[in-house]
Amino acid sequence: MTAAAEAPDLVRLEAVSKRFGTAPPALDAVSGHIRGGEITGLVGPDGAGKTTLIRLMTGLMQADGGRLEVLGFDTGREAARIQRAIGYMPQRFGLYEDLSVAENLRLYADLRGLPKPERPAVFDQLLTFTDLKRFTSRLAGRLSGGMKQKLGLACALLRKPRLLLLDEPSVGVDPISRRDLWAMVDDLTKEGIGVVWSTAYLDEAEACDRVLLLNQGKLLFAGPPADLTARVAGRVFKLAGGNGQRRRVLAAALDRDGVVDGVVQGDAVRLVLAPAEDEAALARQVAGEGHRIQPAEPRFEDAFVDLLGGGPGGRSALADAATPLPMEDTAPVIEARGLTKRFGDFTAAEDITFAIPRGQIFGLLGPNGAGKSTTFKMLCGLLKPTAGEGRVAGFDLRHAGAKARNRLGYMAQKFSLYGDLSVAQNLAFFAGVYGLSRRRRRERSQLMVEIFDLGPHLSMSAKDLPLGLKQRLALACAVLHEPEALFLDEPTSGVDPITRREFWSHINGLVEKGVTVLVTTHFMDEAEYCDRISLIYRGHSIALGSPDELKAQVAGPAAPDPTMEDAFVALVRRSEAAVAA
């Protein structure tokens, strides 16, 4: 028996419920426990109830039903005692962006009552632990996303807690910073600290000792993640050799009986099949001629989608309604020619060059602050380059920006529609911005309402929509005018896996109709959906190729079959080593 297994429960949940107004319960009779010396993953999409449960554990809110004990204290009667003994990092950590790293630490030391004689040693230990010693004088607002999270973690650890509650600490953080955070938190558990790590990233669930899996306020699973993953053992296969038709193959497979879920994975298609007497025979039947079939290791996300009843199918009504674009046109639809952007003495992006032909998905990847967002904004006309040029649909963004913008659709990382306008008003506004005639405006808006099931929500303010519906509305507004090029900036961050699959079925279908897509993402499985990727680091493109080509560059005896995340990290480390040499 491990030390963690022998450790007492730090948190006990017995049928805990919480409701806000007349909405469905945010938490519905959730039971479970959290131990010391372990990382417990609180896993689920936005709206699952994760933040509500963490706030109940802190004593900042009270449950409507059930019983909740933290460190042996009742959260209803002894909240102050709990708050003195725990560390808590909220989802939107309250750093003071106009204060430096050192000033933030001093402020939170005051708030946590850390005695002044102890501060120098504690600050030194935490700055070493988080690798922030070099940045003590930098303003928090000028830190990268990963560095902000590390500073938030340091502030939560000023007084060493018995229980550390982290509410989505890795959201919007690149894979390298995520790995750093995981390593730091893993070290804490070795000291017996219990950690709750809330996340919408299902690959992170696999790194936890135990998980509480939530969806729409209900607890779907509690236990070691491998126990849930075992649910789909023997039912996951990869189909390779589809002659470049992987999106078409996936769409056809998802509409067949016996296929529970599927995604593009590099040059292959990954499928989860329903239980059958002979899953391998079913895989061969689904694949048809011309494919190589091999079993694949199941993932936690495979099991979660299976638990939810499977994915949404492969047909896209949006793509079915789209006007096909001429695939024989070989001119690049999106093109970067030596794009460079300087802010004073700082070069955010330098000499970025690539061309994207019609009907391809191109990914911009990179750590936080690497320059990918700057490149993205230059290419969609939101930022003027210092040098070089960007072209969309043949139009130079410097001289014909308005014409270029009318040929592209844009979906921002942070919900960029007008929150105070209703769903119907947002559709009408964007139809007007794109210059659609009155008749065309009416036809396209009605089509978007039907395709994205927006009818019941037309009078709701956009800011009040659940995240999944916000993303549907954002995509609907971006494609109202049938653009040739679609710019997607972190389009599925935080949404549930079913909504993610629905979203990508639309994108894959549009690409088959000739739409060209430029996408940024921190989901490495989504990077696998791209035809090609540019990996940007320190303002330069350090790698360019297909997902399988990038993975092949880092494959070796130690990692014969690397993941996309392995490739991302290894290529960045290789670039750092080359610069240091």
C-alpha cells in the first residue's frame, strides 16, 4: 500500500448540491474524497461545476445540500479555520498587473499574515521553485501566461498548506509551461500536500492520481483515471493510408453504425468502436480497402466521450450548405512574406514566411509570448507589420485591407461578439458589417440559426450564453458571408469534447469545400488536425511541416512514437540549445 493510499482524507463530500436561482443544479449530489500526497483531478468542461465545487471547499460559498468537510472542519461553520490552512489559486488569479513580481509577493504575504522575519527565506525558496528569480522586478502584467500562473502558484504557497486548490491553472498555457507547473505540483505531493487540480484538458486527467469527472453538475466517475480508460480497451484503432482523404474517411466512418467517436490524428484517422464480438473485424469493415489498420492505446478522452454516449457524427450541415470553391486554383489563399513586427526595441515576430493553398488547415503553434498571436493578427489585418507583407485571397493587407477582410472570417480567442446584444442582434450586426444584401442577410442568418440550433436563444444576450453556445454563435458570425479564409484563434478552449467534435466536423467539412483555415491552439491533439504547422519561438519560425513530419524530427530510441506535445517541447528545447551554442 502506498503512502498516499494510507493518508487520511483531506476532503469528504457527501451528496453535495448547489443551485443558483432557477437554473439546473451547478452540483447535483456529488460525493467523493480527496487525499493528502495525491493530485486529484477535478475534470470536466466549462459549466461542469468545477469552480463551484472548489469555492465550496474554500468556504467562500455554502452548499445547499449534503455535507462537506475540509481538513476535518465543516465548511458551513468553520470556514475561517479552513481558509487559514489551505492554499487557493482561483481561475482568474488576482495578480496586480501594475505591481512587480516582488511587490505581488509582499502584498500577498501581508494578506496571508506571513511574519516579516520569515519572508526572505520563503520568497527565495518560492522564486527558486518557480524559476522567477530573474523576473522579480518585472511587472506582473508583462509576464507571459505561464509565468503569471507560476507567480500565482507562489502566492498560494506563501504559507505551506495542507491542501492546495488550483482552479484551471493551465488554461491558455502552452505545453512547456504546463509541464513545468505539473513538475512543481508533483514535488509538493511528495511533501504530503494534497492537491486539487481543476482542468478542462482531458489529457491532464491521465497525469492525476485520482479524478472526479464532472459534467453538467453530475459526478460521472471517481477513481484512478486508468480505471475509466480501461472502459475502451481493445476498441481504439488507427486507420492510415487513406491517400490524403483522412477528413472524408473520418466523416464517412462517424456516420456508420458501430463507430462511437473519431478524430484526425496526423495522416491517420483514430476511431473508437462500440463493443462487439470482434472489434478488429469491425475496424476492417469500417476502413474498407486501401487502409492500414492497427490497434491504438486508449486515452482518457476516448473513454469520456464513450461515457457520454459518443460523438456527434460526421455530417456537417454547415458544410453541406456551403458553396464549393474552385480547388483547381493553386494560388495561395493565405500568404506570409517576411512578416516582421517590432514594438520599439522588441521584435515580436521576424521574417515569418509561409503559404497556405486552398482547402488546407494550417496551424500556428508556440509557447506563450513566442510571437504566434502577433503573426496571426498581422495576417488577419488587425496589426500592421513593420516589414514584409501578408496576403489573403490575393489581396495585400497593407493596400487592400478592406477587400481582404471581406474574404476572411475571424473567430477570436476570447469571445469577441457584443455581449450586450442578443443572439439575433449579433447575427444582424455581422451580416451588415460583411455587406450582405437584405435578402442574403435574411437567408444566411436563418440558415445559421437552424444549423447551430440558436432558435431558442435568439433573444438572450450573448454574454449570458453558456460557453458552448457562445462558440457556436461566434463561428456562425464568422462564416455568415461564406469566407474563403477562416482565422481561428484558440477556438475550442474550455468547451466540452462533444462540442469540440461538432466544431471540427464543421471545419473539416468546410475545408473539403475549399475553405482555407489558419488556427492557433494549445490543444496538441487539435494540432494533429492540421495539414501543416509552423512552430514559432522567440519570434522566429523554428519548424515547418506536417504533424507527422514534426514528430518524425524528434523520434528516437528514447521516444520511438512521440506525441505532438513531445515534438513541441523537443523542438523548442533544440532551438534553445542551438541559440546557446
